[in-house]
Amino acid sequence: MALIIPIQPAGAAPAKHPVRVPAGATLTSLPPLSVYVHVPWCVRKCPYCDFNSHASPQQGIPERAYLDALRADLEQSVPLIWGRQVISVFIGGGTPSLLSAAGLDELLAMLRACLNLLPDAEITMEANPGTAEAGRFRDYAASGVNRLSLGIQSFDDAQLKKLGRIHDAAQARAAIEMAQAAVGRVNLDLMFALPGQDLAACLADVNQALAFGTEHLSMYHLTLEPNTVFAKYPPELPDDDSSAQMQDAVEDALAQAGLQRYEVSAYARPGARSRHNANYWEFGDYLGLGPGAHGKLSFHDRILRQARHRNPESWMTRAMAGDGSHVAESVEVQPDALPFEFMLNALRLKDGVAATLFAERTGLSLAAIAHQLEAATARGLLDPDPTRLRATPLGWRFLNDLQEIFL
Ligand SMILES: C[S@@+](CC[C@H](N)C(=O)[O-])C[C@H]1O[C@@H](n2cnc3c(N)ncnc32)[C@H](O)[C@@H]1O
Ligand code: SF4
């Protein structure tokens, strides 16, 4: 999925321990670079979803115009990452599996032609089970996709209906089999704390996912997002105690099956972690291409955040104009915002990160946040181990409180 990296909320309270940073931090090396490509169309919009996704036009998605605009976007972006190796690509949405096999092949060929894509790069594509076809999955794999991420959500037909999904449980199962036959690595997205769901139903979904011998699961707590149908007409959802119970039971069941929770929502067998998502959490760089895509790019003396225009038509027209106007926002991250941005990501990882990564990725010394580290450790939220930046079990449970210390 497209990870939205939140920045400091407007009107946030002033920090208790101001960050002491020199102006214009310097990076001694550039972080690993990933590429995110956004495909903004879906068969229809799900009532809970606030991603930049739009119901596909009746005549089908404008694939030709999209690929032309993507090429234009890419060509205008290349100077920012010239010569750098790309470790992973994530084609997310929306529903990228609406792309034809030929369209996806063209997309990957243009990335290879313009970028220095490592031969063993992880190339993930998101797919909706309602758009799955065995032949097309095989073609995607032949073009270079080596990881598929399926939006399963639940294996309960009644639940899938409530969620407005375009597929039923039988189609979800068939899609998993097709994906596993086509590529070695498959992630399944499940949601929990669903309308009317109890613990038994939640665990039944998890057990069905495990029955496929799945190597990677993303478990998302259903949230009511503003400006969605569910926000306007909220369904009855399990209370906080029940959903916390589900979270704990899911973690136990998956651990017993050999899938460790390694990030807030991600569980994997050894060796099956997502390299692309790990790069976000380790504060790596990513170029975001396509409507609404976000990017973070480091240079020796600054870190840039970019956001493309969200509306697909507007992004396509602007990208084709070739004047850079498809980039709606391009801002330099101010050094005093870097500690919070770094911690917001790194502390999502259960094992945290090596303490040395902070200086490597932000160009700041750890001494700049000594007060915050002390305060977080004193409150029992941060592990006192000086070699790692890692939340304690308490800190992980109250992750927002821990992250806010670095605001
Ligand atoms: C871009 S979608 C995945 C691919 C495809 N669009 C699909 O839905 O099948 C990413 C995932 O985000 C999760 N998601 C979307 N909206 C959510 C919400 N409001 N609360 C929790 N998870 C959500 C779903 O599990 C979904 O599969
Ligand atoms: S199919 Fe996926 S991206 Fe599209 S509306 Fe549904 S959850 Fe959102």
C-alpha cells in the first residue's frame, strides 16, 4: 500500500525539549532509493477507503494516456536521482491489476530504461482479487513483478459485502492460488475490527490466510477516515477493548504459525519482510511517480519532500506539459523537523533501528535529541540500550505518545 508519511500536525503544541540542530545538516552518504508508482483507478470505490483512488470510467482506464504521462513524470524526475541505484519498486493504488499485461510490461521497461534498477530489486504490485486472472499474473511475473500484494480484507462473504468489495471469498482464495503460482512472494492484506466482527470471526480470517502457507500478512485495524462513505454513515464497530483483544490474539496466532510482527501492521516469516516498506521505515529515499504520489529524496545538504497533483486528469495534463507543474509540492524538510520524521518511521519497527542510522539519515548528531531520548526512556517508552532506537513494549502500545516526544 501507499504509505502516507504524516508531517507535523498544524497547531501542534510547542515541543517541551526543543531540538538543537545546526542549520543545513550534511549527509555523508545517500540512503537506499526506492520507487513508488501510483495507479489511481479501481473498479469502484470502497466505502471505507480514503486512498487517492477513483472509480474507473465505464470505457475502462485511460491506460495509454496514463503510461505517456508516467513516462513524462519519470523523465522529469530523473535529474533528481541521476546515477543512483534503485533497490525496490512498488506499484500501488488504487488497483494496479487493472493494467493490461502489455501496459505493465511497458511500465517496467520504462523504469528499467530510465533508472539504475538493481537486478535483484524487489518489484511489488498490488492486486484486487476481483480483477485477478491467472494468465495476467503470469505475464506480470514474466515482466519482472516478483511480489504480489492482494487486498483480501476478509474471507467472510457477508463481511466482504458490508465492506463494498467487488469480490467474494471464493474469488479471494482463487486469487491467492493464482498469485502464489505466478510469483514466489505474496502478501495478503486483511482488515480487522470490522463491522459486527467478533474475536472468533477475526481469528477465522487469520487462520484461512495461514492455510495458504502465506509468508507475509498486513493486518490493518479498520479506521473510519474523513470524507468516506463510512465516515458519513458509520457502521457499528467493535469497541476498543474488543479490537485490542483481537490485535493481541492475532499477534499470538501468527507468532505460533511462524510469522513475527515486525512493524505495527506487518507480519512475516523469516526472510519474507518487505524490503520496500522497510526502506520507508528506515527513513530511506523514495521517488513517487503518478497522481498524488509522495516522495522523499536526499541530497548531501538537504532532504526534499515532493507530492504530485492528486487528480488523475490534472496530473496527466500537467505531466505532459513537461514543465514540472505536475509536482504540486516540493519542500525542503527543515532540520528541526527531521528528528520527528525519522522517529515517526523508525519506531514503527518492532526492533527499531541502529542508533547510528539517525545521524546517517538525518545528518544530525544524536546529541541534538538527547533531552527527548532521556525523557522517553524515563517514561519507560524507549529502550535504554544506547546502540538502538527501539520502543519498549509499553512505548509500542502508546506509539503516538512516544513519537510526539520528538515533535
Ligand atoms: C491500496 S489498497 C490494496 C489493493 C487494492 N486496492 C485492494 O483494495 O484490493 C491497500 C490496503 O489498505 C487497507 N485499507 C484501506 N482503507 C483502509 C481503512 N480505512 N482502514 C484500514 N485499512 C484500510 C486495505 O487492507 C487495502 O487492501
Ligand atoms: S479497491 Fe483498494 S484502493 Fe480501491 S477503493 Fe477499495 S480499498 Fe481503496
